[in-house]
Amino acid sequence: MELNISANKEGNSVVLDLNGDLVIGETCTKLRQTVREWLDQDVRDITFDLADVRRLDSSGIGEMIATLIAVNRADGSLVLLRPNDHVYKLLAISELPGIFDIQY
């Protein structure tokens, strides 16, 4: 269970390319720390590229919700980009597509 995160910053925005598993434990902690680092640098608009997320569980979904709350409090935005079928199905089961800005 590993999550690799690469960043592409442009202005006041960053795209975080997530590759691997976003599940309970270290991967959620890694994502939380990465998001906090960007928010501390006054980056307010964050995009998660989810095309290469292999596994997602309720903790991963919870971390995405926590990120949404944090960027909203900072007057920013969170976009979920290119969720694969597996990720989208889990978001849909949780009735979250109306909460998140999901783009393809």
C-alpha cells in the first residue's frame, strides 16, 4: 500500500497526481501532510488527479472530504480530476458527486 504524489504548481494552483492506494494508514497521512504544505504556501486551489488511484476506502474518501473543508475555509477550491471507474463508483455510493467538483 503506497501512494506516490507528484505536484505541478501553476500560479496559486497545484495539481497533485495521485498514484497508488488511498486507504487507511500512511497513505491518508501522506496526502494530508502534502495538502497542508501547499496550503501553508498560500496555494488555495488544489486538484487531485485520480486517474491512477488503484484502491480507495472510506478513510481515503474521508481525507478527500477533510481536504475539501480545509480548502473551502481557505477560500480555495478542490477539483477531483479524471476519477477512474472504481473511484467514481465509491464516490457515487457515498452520494458525493454533488459535493465535489469532478472533472474529466
